[in-house]
Amino acid sequence: MSGWGNEIARRPLLTAIAAALGIAVAGGAALEILHPFRRTIPGPYGDLVSLLPDPDASKAFGKMLVAHEQPMPDLAALRARLAHASLESAIAGDLAAGRLVEVHGWVLPQIVTGLAIAAARNG
């Protein structure tokens, strides 16, 4: 017993889907436009530390790394790598190339430990 009133009309459904997609695209565009205006972190390594999703937690982690005598990373090399790639792709590159650091049983990409040490020494 399917009456005309019980069926979903195609045109309003497609219009609603298109509107939802348009809102999602506009929201994504707004986030990309506002991306350069995210929080800046002062200090000599602030440009690197600001790339981290949680700078405060990274600073605490970096202090632990420094306490375990991890060397200061080559910051020029870190800046050069991150100038041409996102943090996520740099992490993936470290994993693929085997650039890993072992700390207390944790095996981490070099870029993660380097940025955490930079956060700890940022001031």
C-alpha cells in the first residue's frame, strides 16, 4: 500500500543533500581561511611548536626527553622539512624511512621527538 504521500520526493531530497554538502564545503573553506590566524607561540622555536596539536603536552614530553639526554635536534633541518610538508606527512616520512627514536620502550618518529624537545627549550 504505497500511496503517493508516503514516498520521498526525489527533488527535495537531492536539494537537502546538496545543501548539506554546500554547508560542509563552506565550513571547510572557512577553517582553511582562518588557519593562518591560529594561536602563535612566542619564543625562538615558536614557529615549530605552533605546529603541534597540544604544545603544552609536547613541552612536558620534551622535558622528559631532555632529562633522558636526547640531543637537541637540527632545527634548520626540521624547519626545512616542515616548509614543504605537513606534520602528518613528515611523520609518515619518518616512519617509512625508519627515522625512529627509542625512549623508555616507546619508538617514535624523529620529527615528533625533535619538535617536543624544541617545545621544551622554547622558553
